[in-house]
Amino acid sequence: MKLVACVALAGVASCSSVPALNQEQAPRASSSTPVEAPVPTAPPSTPQASVMPPSAAEAAPAIAHPGLLDPSKATAQAPARFTVEFETTAGSLSFACTRSNGPFGADRIFNLVQIGFFNEVAFFRVVKTPRPFVIQFGISGDPRVSRAWRKQTLAPDPVVTSNKKGTITFAMAGSPNTRTTQLFINLADNTALDAMGFAPICELVGESDATIARINGEYGELPTSKQADLQSEGSRFLAREFPNLDFIIRAKVVPAATL
């Protein structure tokens, strides 16, 4: 999957310096317009030990939900408000989603969580230096699932809230109608992304900041340019090339009142 230097799966440095988010990609931290280009490697941070996703060591694991291979079975309408909880190798992450922020995007997030899409999915792009930008994720560790969802693009959602620190937004390949399954967490106020059509859907809640701080960023942007390999080989590729990445162990929708 090709990455585009734009916002939402790439990185952004300022209002005038924005790249595109991956194939779905978030904008880059130092480019002026979204283009397909090599991604610079960020300076390494302290490595954290991560647990290899089970699927990285198994051949063709069983598909737990039919919607993983057939997106037509994952089209439920999301509630007006719902909360998602990720159990990750770095701790727990919780985020509250509001459907009115972007109905198409909210429905997609809700369904992906319900069918188990995010289970064993890596945080493959973690840009914390030289300045905080984004944490990107959303490529399945199972190539079969990636193939099934790769072209399931969403209609654009209007931008009704800003890309502030802690918001969760879909990455795109250059335009709002290219969103599929990749998301990014804004690690700073990346408001330059607003005008590019990146529509935040959710925001971090609870004790998520501590987990964000622990997510390993030693590889920086390097894995971003390897999305095609991740799409075709899945978790095995990451286990071989980027073994210290943190990842989501499992995800679930939880009652907002419990957070």
C-alpha cells in the first residue's frame, strides 16, 4: 500500500509544512504538499520490549468473524456515542467517539472493533521526535483481511472538530474519499490537517496519556514506507523487520459510563 505525504497517517510540522497520511497516511512533519515520497527515519528513542503478535508465528490463523473477509457483514450503524478500549502491549487506551463528528468514520470504527479487526494490529508509525506528531495504526496483521478491506473506501465526512492533541482521525491517501481502516492519534495540536479534510472522530479519555508515553517510537517514520510489505506479509514482516513495535492485543466497545 503506498503512502502519501499528507495529514492523518503521515506527519505535519506547521500549517505550511504538511505531508500526506499513508495510503492511508497521515501528513508528514516536513513537506508542503501531499506526495508519494520516501519517509525520513526519525531519531531512535529508547526501545521497549514488545510481545510478538500470535499471528506472526502462526500460519493462516482461523478467521474469528465473517466480516473480516466480507466487509458487507460489518455495516451496522454506530450509536450516537460509544467508547472503545484497546488492550495494548504498552497498557490500556480508551477513546470516546461521537457519531456526529463524522457518521461514516464512526460507523467504520464501530464495526472494525466489533469484528475484531484491530486485534493484533501494530502501531507501525510512531512519530514522537523531533516533535510529537502522530501514532498511526490500522493495517491488519493478516494479509487476507488486508486484501478484503483495502479498497473499502468511505465517503468523506465534513470536518466539524479540530485535530487537537488526543483526537483520533482516519488516515487517507491524499483525499477524504480514500479512507479505509487506518487511523492516527494526534500527539500534538495538528490543526493544519483540518483544512486538508482530516475529520477527527474520537478523542482519548481516561488514563490513556500514560500508555501513549510508553508506546515505542524507536522506528519513527521508517515503517511508514513499508506499508506494501505489511499489507502483503502481515505481522510476520513486522516481527522480522521491526520486532519492538507495540501493538493492540484486543479491542472492544465498552459502556462509556464504566470509564
